[in-house]
Amino acid sequence: MSADFEIIKQRFINSDLNGKIEIYTTTQGLTVEQFKELLKHFPLQHLDKLEQAMA
């Protein structure tokens, strides 16, 4: 994993729900595996909000 991804991941982990959604939906150039890694740190009970933001 690149150092840049580690920075993004730490920002994601430390963000509130809206911040997580913004990072997930606006960050470009990540691999599928990196997106999956971010999802491990997303509160699953709010997955519907993430899906709405991506629609």
C-alpha cells in the first residue's frame, strides 16, 4: 500500500460519518482493494447513507 493511501485511510478513520462519505465518494485513483479497506472502517448501520451518496 502506498503512503498516500495510508494518509487517506487515517483521515477516513478519524472522520465523522459525513467526512467518511465525502472521502469515499470523492477520492479518485484507489483500487478495489483500497476501497474495501476503507469500508472496513465504515459504520455498517449507515451503509444506506453511503449508497445514497454514491447514487
